[in-house]
Amino acid sequence: MASLSIRLGDAFLIKTPPKGKHLYVAIAKTSKTRYLFVSINSRQPKSETVCILQPGPDVPDFIIHESVINYRFARELTGKDLAKLMPAGSLAAKGQCSQSILKQIQEGGLVSKRLKNRHKLALKAFMGM
């Protein structure tokens, strides 16, 4: 089975059942082979706004309008897990966040009310807190 190489800040378009695809970005390494990913979504009226992203050179080109990090749908994935979730013919990252944006996303996760506790603890451990 194929496995993808993952770097912090890499963004991947992955299949999200029942019938969608969402952009996810790797924000922390949680074990030797697992990474914490968070979803990037278009901003909606009820979106959590602890981390808002604007189109620009520091975010993946895939972001074309104001977006937010949706910490509620965070997930831990390995390179093999990620390869299984990629749409057919799309075995590459869809861009990368700059270090400053990655830090903004990580810090947002620490204050998010929607990030599950186990993910928040993993993020804190990764960040040395």
C-alpha cells in the first residue's frame, strides 16, 4: 500500500464521507508515524473564529477566500491512512502553510473550544507545553 510523505504545514485534499472533500493541514507530529490534521473550511456564520486564514502567499493556493480552521474535525493520520483518503489520482500535497501560519493554527488549537481534549493534549505535548 502507498504511503505519503508528510511535513508539518502540508495541506492535502482528502475524501470526507458521505460525499465531500476537504482541505486538511498537518499541524503536529503525535507519534513516530502519526500526525494531527485539522480541516480548513469556508467561514460560515457559526464557524469558530480562533484561527481565520486569508488568501495570500503564506497559505496554500487552494485557499481563495476567507477560511477558518475547523478544529472539531481534527484527525490523526499516518502516511498510509492519508493515501487511502486521497481522491483518485491526487497523491500530492495541495500546498503548504508558512511557519508563521502553522504557528497561528497550532496556537488556535490550544484555545479552541471545539478541539477534542486528546488532540489538544497531543498538540500541547508536541509544542513542549
